[in-house]
Amino acid sequence: MPAKKSTRPAARELLFGDLWEYDPAPESAPAFIEPRYGLFINGKFVAPKTRKYFDSISPRNEEKLSEIALAGAADVDAAYQAAATAFVSWSKLPGTERAKYLFRIARLLQDRAREFAVAETLDGGKPITESRDFDVPMAAAHFFYHAGWADKLNYVTPGRTLAPLGVVGQIIPWNFPLLMLAWKLAPALATGNTVVLKPAETTSITALKFASILQDAGLPPGVVNIVTGAGETGAAVVNHPLAAKIAFTGSTEVGKSIQRALAGTGKRLTLELGGKAANIVFEDAPLDQAVEGIINGIFFNQGHVCCAGSRLLVQESIAEEVLSKLKVRLKSLRTGDPLDKNTDVGAINSQAQLDRIRELVACGVAEGADLYQPACKLPEKGFYFPPTLFSNVAMSHRIARDEIFGPVLSILTFRTPEEAVEKANNTRYGLSAGVWTDKGSRILKMSTELKAGVVWANSFNKFDPASPFGGYKESGFGREGGKQGLLDYANLI
Ligand code: NAI
Ligand code: MG
């Protein structure tokens, strides 16, 4: 491609600059999205008793993708009744039989991986490379992993075994729709529970497509029921008397309201809420690797990540160097059509989330932090926000305290390890943290002093179904993944 400028570019610019145009490389596989989806209750799609539907649009171009049923209290009740009936036989199946269903589900999802990746990107706005290489394979991995546990529940805790809780109500968010479904369903089914699941209102499509995988796997009717709708539907799921447990992932605000609603009911609860993770870079860190980790930590999935490294804490002696490396790297990020395989930063999930990001960024500017955004052409239709850095950020700034949940990094500095720990822990959240240093002993010390559920060392955003995930403080409680995650879906007997 011809260079846009007539002057000869410096080698560095050729590597990182904005001189190269890419031809579009759109993913073209069909997503097979139905024009209208009912509720998935007792193994079948049914029309909602409310007779109401709402539109699901694509944040990529604001076009309507499908109509989604709006479940009311009577629909949620029907889902719970189906789940309670199914529990009687599902909970008595030998673990080896439940494992077969989970393996089948995992294999069927793998078979249809490309279709699910396209649907996820169309519905939620994340880059196709991420849904293809992360969301869908990780979702399958969670089913495979938990299939392995289903017949080994006697070995989770020596001398004890796990008994299912009953019907579990699960509410999931819009940032990793299919993956959060897998995080919730796989351990619940492996331990013999049945489920009423509510996807987020902006991203219900892959959950509804997933219902067809459950049908193809021959899962007994009622074991998994999917009800769609927004907050009111969610509240009906939370408050249903048949729920033995609620598992919620979403905002701290809604998490707190659920905790209040369940107080005194005896229902079990796990909450996976917001975060404001510190990604801490010491002067002895391998800087180019750290820069890649910082970029991945905050711009992965447009920053719609509860464990995003949204606060960079960089040692003062290297702060300028890191900032200039970050600016160069930011110029090479491609923001735009999430269906394009060249895209690094896709569409913001919804107009509401875009408004929230804009408000917090305006607040950062008003509070006096220095804003940097690379020049980039954003598509005219759809919800987009350029990758953004804020330097000169103080701990008192809102952009250092509130979860922005967008492609916005706040950069702070520190002088000593003690100051790094103090600043990192000075937050109402405690979900994750990152440490970049050459010294193993420092990694170990930091990981014990940081009050965060996950601490990544010289890496960020690494996930594995065997590794428990969850938070402290206002990031919630309970764990998902690993043995600890199984225990949150069972009684020890
Ligand atoms: P939200 O907490 O309202 O949505 C999450 C899920 O909860 C959705 O399925 C929603 O329908 C459901 N819900 C909403 N109100 C409910 C209620 N009263 N009872 C039961 N379920 C209810 O999150 P929202 O408003 O979409 O995003 C706001 C902020 O929350 C984001 O900017 C971000 O900071 C944070 N967030 C954190 C997530 C995480 O992964 N921890 C995921 C989504 C949002
Ligand atoms: Mg909300």
C-alpha cells in the first residue's frame, strides 16, 4: 500500500506508525441468528406469557439482529418449576452419566465454534479474533474441565462428598456472554444442580443459540432453562422461592441489592462484581513485555473486563519511558469493525456503556489528568471509543477510583514497593492485580500483600478453568473455576 505522507517514514514509524492501511478482512461465516427467540423452558422454546419482545441490536452498526422474549414473573416461575421437576432425576444420575452430557456439550460447541464466535461478535461488539480465540474455546474448556469432575466429586475434599443444592438461579453480564454462561452452567451441572439462567439484555443471542446445543446433546428437559429480559426479570430470578442459590456476575450496585434481598432467606449466594485492578510495573521489569501486558490488560474486550488492569502503577524512575512506549503502541491499535480480523479494539457494548465511559473520561479531564488518544477514524454507525491513556492521575481522581469498564487506562506512579502496595490496595475493589519485575522474591512478597483474588506475575488476563477466580471486598465473594468453584455449588456431606 502507498504511504500517505510524501516524506520518508522513520523505521520506527514503519513498524508502529499509522502509515500502513490494511485491507478489510471481515469474517464471513454465517452466525445463524433467528429473527425471534422465545424463552427456553423445559427443553423447548416457548412464547413469553407477557407476549412482549425486545430488540437486540448490534453495537457494531446499530442494526437489529433479533427479537428477544421478555420474561415476566410467571415465565420465571415456569422455568423454576421445570428446573425443580428435572432436579429429581438429574441429581440422582451417576456422575459418569452427567459427565457424558457435559462432554457432549463441549464437543458440540467446538463443532460450531466459528458460528458462535461470529454471533458473539455481532451481538456484543468484541473483536472476532477474541471471540474466536478466547471466548468460545474457553467456554468449551470449562465444559470439558467440569465433565472431568462430575464423577469425581468424592475426591474434591477427602472423606467427604458433594451433594447438589437444588435449583440455582444464575444472572450473567454482557462482557463475556457465552463464557460467563459456561462459568456458571458447567460447575452447577457437574455437581447435579438444575438451573434457571438469565443472560444480559444486550447479549442474549449466544445463550439462546446455546439452547440448541443442549437440545442436540439430549440434555433432559428442565435441567437448564433460559429466561431473557433486563433487571426486572433478574429480580424475579433472585426472589423466586425455589432458588437454592443465586450466582451473579455484574455491577457492584446490583450485587449489593441482591445481597440485601437474600439476607435471612437461607439461600446461598456468590457475587462476582466490579474491579479496579492495579497493574504494577517495577523498574527492573522487562519493559517491552510489560507494555504488551499493560495493553492487553486494559484494551482486551474494549476494557469491558471486571479484572482489567485499569490502574497502571509504574515506578517513577521509568514512568516517562513506559508512557512514551505506550503511546507508540497505542498508535498501532486498530479500533473499528469487530468483525474485521485486523481489529484490536471493537465496539462498545451499548449506548448506555458508551455514555458512561464518556462521562468518566470527561471527569478525568475536568479533574486535571493528561489525556492521550491516538488519531483514529471511528466508524460512523455503531458505538465506538478510541483507546485512551490518562497520565498525571492522582489517587483522589474519579478515574483512579471508579470502574470505567472501557478502553481507558489511568496511570499513576510510585517510588517504593511499600507505596505500590498501599496504592494498589487503596480501593474498594479486590479482584485482580498484576506485578512486573525481574525478581521472583518480590513477586511472592507482592502476591501475599496485594488484596486481590488473582495476582498475575509478568503476565495479565491469563485464565484456566482449573484456576479459581473471584474477589475480595466490593468485588464480591465466592470462587468460579477449580475445586473451590465446585464447592460453591454443593453441600459437603
Ligand atoms: P448490571 O449489574 O445492571 O447487569 C448485569 C446483569 O444483572 C444483567 O443480566 C442485568 O440484566 C442484571 N440485572 C440488572 N438489574 C438487576 C436486578 N435488580 N436484579 C437482578 N439482576 C439484575 O450492570 P450494567 O448496568 O449493565 O453495567 C453497569 C456497570 O457495572 C458497568 O459499567 C461495569 O462497571 C459494571 N459491570 C461489571 C461486570 C463484571 O463483570 N463484574 C459486568 C457488567 C457490568
Ligand atoms: Mg444495569
